Amino acid sequence: MIAAMPVEIWDARFFTPAQAQGIGELINQVWPKPNMTAELRAAQAIALGQQHLSQPGPAPRAIVLLDGQRIVAHASIIPRIIGTDEGEMLVGGLARVCSDPTMRGHGLGEQVVREAFKLVDAGQFDAALFQTKESIVAKITFNLADST
């Protein structure tokens, strides 16, 4: 059993270099690509926040679980306006959900997803969009139903 780890929610507009680097390192570890480095992924995270500096409304957020200073689980929630038959909706696009491969099987990814959904429950977004494998959605849905 892993001891409880703090969950933090960071506003992407104000990432520190260390925060962006930690996110970049985890994402690079989980999804390595030949032409990507942790530094490039960190730069992408900072650029995403910078794009929202002058935009009204919620900014992209990183939801992270920390083991000391190391990020061991991460999810992004990125605001998007979508059109519906009833008008525009502000949705939070859930993305980059991942956990440290050496710490899998302890529900860390589920924890960051739950925290992201709390932003919707608090009214910061009208809904959340999350596209992933069916097996992951089934597990999250099952576990969320069990906790209500």
C-alpha cells in the first residue's frame, strides 16, 4: 500500500520551470517518442499556459500527485468551448492522464481523474470530455459509482 500523497492543482499559466520539467519528465517516461525530450514536453506545457494568459475564463490545469518533489501521477484539464443545440458550453478536456510506471496498480491515475472531475462538480466547467480506452473508462466509471 502506498501512503497518501498530496494532490495539487496547478494553473498552467503560472507553471514554474520545475513544475513544467516534472510534468515533462513523467509524460516522456510514459509515452517516449524519438523526437521528444522531457525538456520539449516541459516547453509544451509552458506554451499551453501562455496561450491562455489573455483569455477569459478558466485556464488549463495540471492535477498532480507528488511523492516528495517527484510527480508520480498527472492529468491535464484543458478548457474548451463547444457548441450545442442549447448554446455554448465550457467543457474541461481531460488529457495526458498518466502515472509513473513503477507505481502502477495503486489507483494513482484514478485519483487525479477524480480531482479533475471535482472541478466540474464545483461548477468550473459544464462537463468534462475524456477519450481513452474502453477498459479504462469502465474501471473509472465502476469505481466512481462505488464511491457515491
